[in-house]
Amino acid sequence: MKIVIPREIAPDERRVALVPALTDRLIKMGFEVHLEAGAGEKAFFPDAAYQDAGAQIVSSVEDLYRDAKIVLKVRPPMLNKERNSHEIDLIPKSAVLIGFLETLRVPETAELLAKRGVTSFSMDTIPRISRAQSMDALSSQASAAGYKAVLIAAEVAHKFFPMLTTAAGTIPPAKVFVIGAGVAGLQAIATAHRLGATVEGFDIRPAAKGEVESLGAKFVQVELEEETEAEGGYAKEVTAEAERKEQEVIHQHVAAADVVITTAQVPGAKAPVLVNRGMVEAMKPGSVIVDLAVEQGGNCELSEPGVNVEHNGVTVIGRVNLPSALSVHSSQMYCRNLLALLGLLVKEGELNLNFEDEIVKGCCITHDGAVVHERTAELINKK
Ligand code: NAD
């Protein structure tokens, strides 16, 4: 069965869906592996390394896709402006596409895939259940983002993170405040703590307290009367009254922090705005905010995607696609997630799709010419 890995064409993307070290795993599963020439280059994986691992390198993208049964991608298929054609038009009808398809953000992609007759699975809709942990690509990539966010903050901040005792006096540790203690937030807390900062973590879910404290940070608590945790351990959207109480607490901690990292999100909803203009103005000049939720609308009122906003001496960073900046390890982790999903979709070298399986059902977007993913279909029907 032919499995293909095209070169990602999104200009800001450095990751690749297959790494040389894991190529033999696909071959052992019964696949013939074809990779577009240069697909791993931006992640520092040369064609020769894939070839040595048993993959065939293909220069023409038409030849690559011809007779492909499975296509592995990172980013959603998009219009190739250089060729003036859409990547979806290259995928053979009835082939399987797996990648971050982002159909909850751009449902039109699902419509195009259904029209083309492609069966597609999206890595951003894998259910967050224990059995699917090894396939949870949102988590592996969020972890990379949380780590990188702290390094970016450390680069921009004009202060040391650790406490230093020097002949020129003692320097106190930097204060880092992390808002949202999910996957990205916990990795940010761990990284800032390792760099020697004094770290505080905040989350609307009281259950996060233990995890924050186990990483050596102080948990900032807000007493709310309402339930803040939904099914599956995710946060719920809170009432305006709860948001007001939350903001009062956040205000004091933001004002005292040298670095604020925001990662709060509720699945399927716009990110809550938790750091407003007034809070940014209460921070010391020279402080830094990194808003990881910027692509979901932002947790900070002043953040903008892809821009460093300067306000009263505070830098508000809205860098997007941070996992791409750690292309080697992000690709490696993503590839492991894909292999785990393929383990569920392929039996003895043949596709074996069991739509009764919660994971298969949860991440299948299109099948048999229709959009089968409920939330994506709802968005299409609302249009
Ligand atoms: P997650 O669901 O694991 O964590 C989000 C956390 O936010 C949860 O713990 C939740 O309880 C908390 N939260 C929700 N509402 C809150 C509120 N009102 N107050 C306080 N906490 C609240 O998500 P994640 O995988 O860690 O991702 C976090 C964010 O980082 C997302 O917006 C994600 O898209 C983003 N991200 C950005 C990049 C990038 O490159 N910029 C890369 C990966 C992830």
C-alpha cells in the first residue's frame, strides 16, 4: 500500500509528517513509503536519510500522489499559488488523508474533501481520552509551544530568570505568571521553573492545583461558586460574574509579574480575554506577555497574531505556530502521534476503518463523499 508524504507548502511551516528514524515503522506495517524531495529539509532531515531508511524520494508532486492510498500531512491542504492548483485536487479519489485539517476553523476544507471523495482524519479532533494519548497531536505540539514561549520571553525580558548571587550584589529571580494550566501552560511552568524563576500558575479548574504545585509553582486560586470543569476534564465557559472575579485576582498577579504566559482556552470556543489593557498598563515597563491563545482570538486584549505589540514599555508577543520553530522534535512527536493513529486504522497492511471506535469516529471528517464529523457539519449547515 502506497503512503505518501508531501512537502508542506505553508510558508511558515518547517515541520514534516515523517522523520527518517521512524520510516522503518511504516515499512514494517506493510507500506511502500514515498516522500516528496526536500520534504524534511526545513526540519533538517535530508532526503538521503529517508532513502537510507527505505523510503523512495519523488521529485514530481503528480508522481508522488499517483495511486497513493494514504497521504500524511502536517497542515491542512491549501491552494498552491505557484502552481495555481489546490493540494486536494492532487489526492486520488477514495484515498485517506491524515493531518491537522482545522475544519472547525475552516469548514470549507471538509466540503472540498467530501466533494473529492477523500476519507479524511484530523489530528486536531482526536478525542482527549486515555486510550488516545499516544495520538494526541494537539498535546504534543502544545507542549512544544509552552516550552518555546518561555524561551522567547526570556530572550525579550531584560532580566535574569534565576536568582544570582554575584560580587555585584544579589539579583532576585524573575516572577513568571502562567495563566491556563493545560498542556502548554504546564510545560511553560516547568520550563520557567527550570530556568530558576519564581513561578505562579493559574487555572479556572481547581483540579489543576496539584499539577501546578507538583512542578514547583504556586497555584493562584479563585473561589467560584459555579462548576468550571466539563466532561473529559476540560474547562467550561464561565459566567460574566465569574469572569469578573477571576479578573480581579489575575490583575494583582499580572501587575507583579515580569513575564506573563497566557494559554487559556475552552474547546470549540473563542479564547477568553483575561488580561485587559488596564492590567498591561499596571505592569512594570520592560515586562513581557506571550499570548499563546492569539490564534483563537487571544487571552490578552492587546495581542495580535504574528506581531510584537509594545504598550507602555510592555512587549505583548503573539507569535504563531511555535511548534514549527522546534521543527526537529515537533516533527518527531507528531510523527509518533500519526503512527499511533495508523496503528488503529491499518490491520495487516490493509485499511480497516471501524467507525464504531470512539477515536476513529471522533477524528474522521469526511467519508464516502460526505462530511461525517458532527461539529464540522453543524458549522457548514449554519453558513
Ligand atoms: P488545554 O485545553 O490543554 O489547556 C487550556 C487550559 O486553559 C485548561 O487547563 C483550561 O482549564 C484553562 N482555561 C480555560 N478557561 C480559562 C479561564 N477562563 N481562566 C483560566 N484558565 C482557563 O490547551 P493547550 O493544548 O494547553 O493549548 C493552550 C493554548 O495554546 C491554545 O489556545 C492553543 O491553541 C495554543 N497553542 C498555541 C500555539 C502557538 O504556536 N501559538 C501552539 C500550540 C498551542
